[in-house]
Amino acid sequence: MATLFGDSSGTLRRDAGRIGLLFASTTSMIGSGWLFGAFDAAKLAGPWSIVSWVVGAAIILIVALCFAELATMFPRSGAVVHMSHASHGAGIGRIWGWLLFLTYVSTPAIEAEGVITYANNYLPWFIQPGTGGVLSGAGFAAAVGLMLVFALVNLLAVRWLMNVNATVTWWKLAIPGLTVVALLAASVHPGNLQAAPESYSTAGVFTALPAAGIVFSFLGFRTAIDLAGETRDPGRSVPFAVIGSVILATLVYIGLQVAFVLAVSPGDIAGGWDHLQFAGSTGPFAGLAATLGLTWLAILLYADAYVSPAGTGLIFITAGSRVLHANGALGAGPRHLTRLTAYGIPWVGVLIMWAVGCLFLLPFPAWSRMAAYISSITVLTYGLGPVALLCLRRNAPDAERPFLLPGAGIIAPVAFIASNWIIFWAGFTTVSWLFSMIAVGFVVYAVYFHLVARNPASEFGWREISWLLPWFGGMWFLSALGGQGGGLGVLPFGAEIVIIALWSLLVLGLAMRLSLDPDATRKAVEAILSTDPEAGPSPASAPASGGAG
């Protein structure tokens, strides 16, 4: 291309190495979540918040293992979009592609909010006083400007971007590690581990997963999958990056939670963990460091409040633009989404990620509000991975799988059950809002498909989509009966776990029954793999629906 912003779809360059992918996923996970998550989790679960991170990591790891195999089957940027097309056809693939976009597009916004929230401790005009962290007009403008910087850096060549990200990731690993060591050296109160259980909720161990941003903090493992089309050896590099990044992030988060629980002054939890408060707690780790006399650490953490969230926001615009590129390549969105710069960057996707991300600041103008939304929709998109894995194992047994997950017949169902547990623990209010948003979006899409575009009804894929109704409807009903977030409290804690597990297995069986048949699956896989591995298939090459194949 002669110009920076090219006119053709071009090809994505394969400049991301194994360590580059590892660091891309790692930096996606270690963002604003570590700056706020330990404080929020401690208020919900007290010393048991340490267990919350272990449970969260275990759930995310088994889900990540499912995605690792799928990603190597479809070594394309935006691979999470391709896998749904192959298992259930273009109809559900289009729906899932845009649900993924809604997950990714909001993350740069929350990372910008994280930077602004910490900065408000010494620039007190970014947050409206007494609003629980709601941005002021100046804060909104600053967040928009910061997101624009994320977008502009993303227009660099992938190799340059990975180099920038590698430097940021080393910083993001070093500062939390230093924080753990410094806090434990300055203040250790073993008695905090024996705090009265009435001062926190035992169920908080699980409700903290969505509510304290634990799930949100692990979201970034899929970044390596989204960049699968930009590495030369995805069969080895992607599983290495996905699994390795989850392990690295887990070590960081557990260490931080242990240090936080032990370092807090017993006087600050005299009224119970649920009433935990101290000077500067709006920036928890920096505030805690300041109360312990670690001024140097507090200053360093205020600096890191720029680096960690900014690095995550930067890489999520990268990942989200690749999801948009895949949507355009598969006909789930305008073909313009595949336009690339001279450096092989999907610039239309980058600009859309910035513009729509700015709009998300309006209904979610505070970090905690945005985290609840992202956690809910994220675990929903997690759920398709285990389903697609089992469907493709059955219907495309001979497809090439550079990484074959051992014990997939057990791991995938457990991963699907765990995803539904997290959806349930988000609470009835959040679940109701989430499913209402999806229902409205689906109706708009169906009306456009049938009445505006006047596409044949046979190409919509109603059969393959139909299992979503009992899945979403059943989870909404069970959430209403549960005791979290506005539920009726009819189901006791132990019973609800078992019932959701059984319901998940029924839905999983239905999803497999309503997947594409083996012949249609084979054609879908071939349509994806037979095209340019970097540019992706054209809309015409992808099957329109399960029936059409």
C-alpha cells in the first residue's frame, strides 16, 4: 500500500512471537483489576477472599484450556468469532461476534476510568464528590483523550506494538511483586486471618468473582487467541501464551490478596471486613502504603495506576479490532471492517473501538459499575467455548488440532457449568439487565435480517440458535430464585450450585443436538481454513446457516 490507510483488505502480518503473545495476554489481565480487586474482595469475603482468587483462577484456567484447542484449529485473528461459525453456523456466529465486541469495546473505557480514579487522589477534579467514583466533565474528557492515545498507538506495526507491550508487561509484573514484598515487610497481622466470620459473607467467596472484578481481572487470557493470525506458529504459541498468562496472573493476584489481608490494620476492620475503610481507600494499595509510611511505594503505585490500566486498555483495542476484522471477513459486519493500514493494522476496527468505547463512559461512568457489566457479559461469551469444543470434537473429528486438550469430555462440561455459576453469582439484577440487553439486540438483528435486508429465512439459522432461549431463560429464572443481587432467596446456597450444574448439562446436551451436522461442519471448517490465513474468508465463502452448509 502506498498510503498509511489502505483501501484494500490486505493481509495481517505474522510478527507476534510466542513471548509477545504471552505478554499480550498477561498485560491484558494485569490492569486496573489489581488496583481495586483486593479491596473489594476483602469487603465481601474477608480473609476467604484469598480463596476467591484461587477459585476464579481454576475456573478461568479450565475455560482457557478449551479455547486453547479451538484457537489452534482456526489460526486466524479474531479466532473466537470463527469457532462459533464452525460449530453452529453463521447465525449464531454473527450473534456471538457482536457479543464479543460488546465485551471488548468496554474494557479500554474501564481502564481509562481506573487511571482517572487513581489520579483523582491528587487531581481532585476528575471525580464528582460523594458519588462513589462517578466521572466529572473533566474526568470524562480526560478518559476520552486517554482512549484516543490507546487507539493511536494501536496504529503502529504489530511488531512495534508488541515491543511496547513487552516493556509495559515487565513493569506490570515487577510493581505488583514489589508491592507484595513491601507490604509484608512493613506490616503483618496474622490475626486478620481469624476475623469473625459474621463480619463478612461466606457466600462472598463466590459472589466476589463477578462483584469484586475477579472474573474481569482474568478476562485478558483470550488476547493471544485474538492475535492467532499474527503469529507464525499458532499451534504452539497460542496454548503456551493462554495457559502461561493465566498462571502468571494467578500468582500475582493471590500474592496481592494475601499481602493486602495481612497488612491491613486490625483497627480498620474492627467493625468487620464489610466495613473496611482507611485513608485513601479509593486508591486501595496506594492508600494502604501511605498509611504504613511507605511513601515511596505510594508514589510508585500512583505512577503504576497509569501504566497498568493503560497497558490493558491498549491491548484490548488491539484484540477488539481483530474481532471486528473477523466479523467483517465472515460477513457478520460491513466489509470495510477488514481494511488495513500499510502496516497491516485493521484501522477501521481500531477507530470503532475508540468511538464506541467513549460512548460506554456515559451509562457506566464509574469503575465499579463498568466492572459488573463486563464480568457478566464476559462469562456469557466464555460459555460458547466448551460447547463449540465438544461439538467440533464430535462433528469434525479429523480436523487438524495442533493442540489436543486431554480429558476434553470432562473439562469442557465442567467449564460450561462453571461459566453458568459465575453468571448466577452476578445476581438477579445484573442478570436481568444483561439478558434484556441481549433480547433487544437479538430482536433488532432479526428484524433487520428478515425485513430490511430481506434475506431468506432459511439462512438465519433458527434451528442452531434456538438452544440459546432455554439457556438464557433458565439462567434468568434460576437467578430470580437465588439469593444474590435482588433474587427471591428461595434456593439455598448448596442446592443452587447443584441445580445450576444439572441445568447446564441439559443445555449442553441440547446445544450439541442443535449444532451443525457433520457435513455442514466440515464445509464450515474448510471454508474458513481454505482462505487467506491472514485476511480471513470472504462473506461468500462462509456458509450462511446450518441448513445451507
